[in-house]
Amino acid sequence: MNPGQTEMTTKKRRRLSLKWKWALGTGTGVFVIFTVVLGLLFSSFTAVLLKQERQRTTDAINVVSQRLDNESQELSSTSVEPILRPRENPYRPQNPSHPDGKSNLYEDNVVRTLATDNLAVSIYDTSGTEIFASRVDPEPFKAVKRQALTLSHLEGQVVYVGRAPIFSRAGHRLIGYVQVTNQLNAYWRTYRRTGSILIVLLLIGLLAISVFGYLLASYFLRPISDISETIAKASEDPQSSSRVPESRRNDELADLSSLLNQMLDQMQRYIDQQQQFVGDVSHELRTPVAIIQGHMELLNRWGKDDPEVLNESIQATLAETKRMKSLVQEMLELSRAEQVEIDFRNQVTNIQAVVNQVFSNFEMIHPDFNFSLDDDLRHAVYVAMFRDHLEQVLIILLDNAVKYSQTRKEIHVSLSEDARDAQVSVQDFGEGIAPENIDRVFNRFYRVDKARSREKGGNGLGLSIAKRLIEGYNGKIEVESVPGHGSIFQVSLPILSDDQRHRLEELNEHQTPLKPLDDPLAGSNLTD
């Protein structure tokens, strides 16, 4: 790919960050909702104002009609003018001693109606001739049979026009018409002022919502930045100790961060196991390879002509080859033991049945030993462990007990439980372990007495495998020993409640059956 194509690809991949998408998305959504709500409020408010203006127009028609329906003859300018524009009623201050409410000119309903700048009141006779006008009314006259209110367009603006016939009160005879045009000046002023305020509020709201959305997105999506940074560091250096900072939030991103940290820890364990495996193999195979090479060079120089040297070299080479095979097999078993939490989850095993089976097998294959079993369990006890792994641990412990009990051939096995755990103890009466070695017996390739251990077989991996297996199932293994008097190895595993056992058994019914492990008694010796 040439530089131009690379630049084009980079440009195509440019995108908005999730924070901006969140901020714009939430801002747009809230802005639309805010706009709709304000629009509904504005519409309702203006509808109320328009209704008030309609009522004002209707009231003006009623007031004028009621003032003029006392006339018995057809209305004329001479009869209407004194009524609607009284000149003999000057303003007089209201007398507190006579509060009749009519001494003030501006308390007259007709005067107030005609004085309103929004309203233009026109009176027409029965022929449609205008005989009175409070203001110039450009709206043309239309004769009507009953009171009618309509919205009309006047000079590009909507106005209310109300028309009504005027009937004499005495004979109910048509004497004229009244037309009231409400130019809605107050309504439109309020409309424009309120609309401007709402537009400003919308713009301020949009800005505030966008800023708040961005800050909120930054706060909530902060773990994603930490996750991306951690993944980038892990990609650059698989052995990086960088982890996503622990979050106190109880949400999906906190769960994702925890899962990522677990995955990185697991990957680190795999890397450490691989390095440990390579290092151990390199270290442990160096000696047998050197021995085999020495014998082969000896034979190549002159030993092949000496039957005794030839036989000795062949036997030594076969012995070292067998030990190398045993070592590789044990290291593979150890590697599998360190992955039980991945491959063998949710297993259910009756610990009492497994202990009795392994105990019977050792009684059969070691008839020269005195085995005893104390079973204090009064009912079946189940633990969350793969059956073959539990057998393997018991075989390792019993095989070690047999190996180091050559003087007093007696081994005691006990099975018990407490409120939380089931315990299996294996006691021998052999050589014992010195106090300074107690903490190291579970280390891989460690032997208390290397010379004697080599004679008895084993590569120092058995107890390490047992420890990895037990800890992989959230259990623990401990040892107590007195030099010259023997050792006691105790395994503790959490007991499953009936509900936990049934749940795991139902879960296992829907999973692929596990592939059985090779028989631990066959093949290599998985002991200390």
C-alpha cells in the first residue's frame, strides 16, 4: 500500500469519539423532547390568549347590543352617537358617600369597550350603511342573521371579526347591525415576546444539554478509556502489569473492567507457566541429556568394542530416557493442573466414594502395608471437584506415604467434615520432614533428600501438582511433620449444599462431557 492509499485509509477511519456521539445523541434527543414540550406549552398558552381575545370580542358585541336594543326604531347616527359617545357625562371623582359606581366615565362598559385600542366597533343600519365607527375598520360589512365570530386576514395579520344583528327589546325587530374587529395587538405582542423567550431558552437549553451530556458521557465512559489504555499496554507488552483501575461503580463497565483484569491475570499466568515450563524443562533435561551424550560419545570412541561398557551405556541411556519421559509427563500434568479453573468448572464429586475407591486400590497393590481408614462421614458429602483430579491427588499423597514409609509400613487415612469443608488426611510413619523444609515441599522439583528421592523415583512434581489441583478448586492442602516420626497431609475442600449440587448437576447436563484423564496409576509416577 502506497502512502497515498494509507492516508486515504486513515481519513476514512476518522470518526467521532463515543463521548461526542453520546453527547450529541443525548443532546439531540433531549432537545427534541424539550422543543416538543415547549411547543405544546406555547401552543396551549397562545390558545388561552386567543380564547380570551375571542371572549373580549364577544363581550364587546354583547355590551354594544345591550346598550342599543332599547331603541324601538331603526338605528341612525343621531340615535347611536349619544349612546356610544356620550358628551354630557364629564369625569367626576367618585363620591365616597355615594359609591354608585357610575360617577366615573371610565367605569362605563361601553366607554371601556370603545376605548380599547385593539377593538374597532362599527354600527350599521338595516341597509348596511355605516352610521357609527369608533375607529377606521377596513373589514367590509356582511349582514348576518345571528352572532358570528370568524378569523380573518387583514393586512397580512390575523384578526377576529365579530358580527351580530341588533333587535329591539320591545318588538324584537331588526334595527341594525354591530361589527367588532379585534386586531389582536396584545395577543401578537405577547405571542412574539413569548416566542422569542422560548427560542432563547431552547438555544441555552441546547448548549447546556450538550455540555452536560459531554460531561456525563466523560464520567460514565471513563472506564472505557482506562480499558483501551490497558489493552494498548498489554498489546505492546504481554507481560505488562498494567490493569484497569478498580471501580466502585456497580454497572456493566465495572463488570467489563473486572473481566478484563481477570483475563489479563489469566494471560499472565499462562505466560509465567510457559516460561516456568521452558525453564524447568531446560534445567531438568540438561542432566539426562548430558549423561546420554556422554555415553554415546564414549561408545563412539571405543566403548562399542567392549561388551561390558556397551551394556552399561545402553542401560544408563535407557534409564535416563525413561526418566526424561516421566519428567515430561509430569510437567504436562502440572500444566493441566494449573488450568482446572478453566476446563473443569462446575464438577460434582462424592468425596466419600472416591476416598474409599483409592484406599481399596492401594490396599490391593501394596499388600505388605497396613492401611487403616477412619470414615467419620454420616452421609454422602459432595464437593465441587472433578473426580479424576481428586483421585490423582489422593494417589499422589498415598504413593508418597508408601515411598517414605519403608521402615514402619503403616498408613492411616481419615475422612471428616466440619460446617464448611470436608477433610481428607493421609498419615505415614516414615522419615518425616525437617521444619526448614516444610514450606518448600510443594515447590516444583523440590526433594527433601535428592539422592534418596532419585533412588525411589519421582522428579519432585507430585506435591506441586496436588497443590495446584486443590487450590484450583478453592481448597487447601497442608502438611505437619516430625522428623523420624512421619508426616500428615490434610486436604480441605468446600462442601456443596444440596441447592448448589442440584444447580451444578443441572448445568452439567447441558454441557459437553469432559474427556477422561489418563489413569494416574498407569504410566509415569506423579509423586514427590
